[in-house]
Amino acid sequence: MKMRFLKTEAIVLKNNLISETDKIATLFTKKYGKLPAVAKGARRSRSRFVNAIRPFIVANYVLFEGQNYYYIDQWELIEGHTNIEKDLAKFYVASYVGETINKILEENQKSERLYLFLKHSLKAVNDLQIDPLIFISSYNLKLISLLGYMPQLDSCVICGKVDSMEYFSNSCGGAVCKDCKDKCFDAKPLHQVILKALKYFLKVNYERLQDVKVSGVIKEEVDKIITAYMKEHLETEFKSKDFIDKLQNM
Ligand SMILES: [Zn+2]
């Protein structure tokens, strides 16, 4: 059997125990997409792989292909993201980010754009001080846009008019004006403050979100709209609400 080596940058989405001494990681690799990789001896403190698959690190890996798995042969850290490890709120937010990407990606599915987006988002979680719920809302909107389902928020989805956008429809794909609301069966009233927040969270860079403060009621309403919208278009449910509850109970 010819041994195949893969050399790639990757982000650790999560890891699990696989035996008394080994751990298995779900890696999102830049070149080969999502794949499982075993770190031999990772549970031993003296192993050179002990830190190789810490969740949310970015590293260069050399992997070799075994019969059932890939095995880590060498690794070199790029981003340790130690703030995520130290701060429980950051860790929950990063876990949400990791889980969404893991759910979206099929095994071996490649997407360099999604990879770079994940890398950028995790760096923001690590480096910036952003309200967790605001970060998750902004991340979700950016993610769904990257996947091709950007909600239309600047003008009515049906007629293109820019005023009286007082409704939101998942099936129509964004804001709907009051004259068109009957054309979208699931159109629900949309408060102007919520529309403004959705637009801002979608477009603004993570850096700018550090100074943003909005009330809990608005944050929750925004999250509810985005969660329902993602469920409709991605056909899978992301439990941002669970993460938010965890954070609020901290
Ligand atoms: Zn309209």
C-alpha cells in the first residue's frame, strides 16, 4: 500500500477520545475540506501531540492516510487562540461557530471561502470584546450570506420599494413592504429597530461590533428572526438559543 501524505493548514472544529491514549479531531483543512484525524498519544501529557488538536486552534499539519483515519504526523501552531481557552463566554461562542461549520460541511467537502471565514471569525472571538449574542447574530448573517442566502434588507423583496418595509418573510427571503405582504404567506411584522439591527449586523466588520450595545429584547428578537431564517434556508436547526441560554446562566 502506498502511503499518502497530506500537508495543509487546518482548524480544529472539535475533538473526542478514541482510546485510552488517543484522541480524534474533526479538522477543517484549507486544502482538503473536513476530515477526521487521529492524534496518537494525545492524552499523555508528554506526548508531542498533546496540544495538537485543542479546539479552535489553527495549525499546519502533515497527515498520513491510514486504513480508516488520517493520522497526524507533524504539526506546527499558527494561532493558539488562548483567550478562547481561558474565557468561558468566548469558548461557548467559538463552540457555536465550530458546530455550525461542522454541520454545514460534508466529509471532504472543500471550501476555501468558508475556511477563511471561519478563521477570521474565530480570530474575532479570540481578539475582540463583543457581546456574545451580537457576535452570534452577525456571524449567522454573514455565514448565511456566504452560503448564498443573504436576506434582502435594503428594499422590499417583492417590489423593490425602500419604504414601509414593515414585514419579514423567510420564504420570500427578507424584508417585505406593507403593500406586498400578502404575496408572502409567512410575512410577519418587523419593527424598524429590528430591521436596522439586522442590516447593521449583516454588513459591519466584527471590529466595529465592539462598541455596539443594544437591549436584551432587541438582541433576542434579532436572534429569533435569524434562527428561523437559517432553519428555512439551510434545512437544519442551529441551536444558538441553547448557547445563549448557557451564557445567560453563567
Ligand atoms: Zn413591496
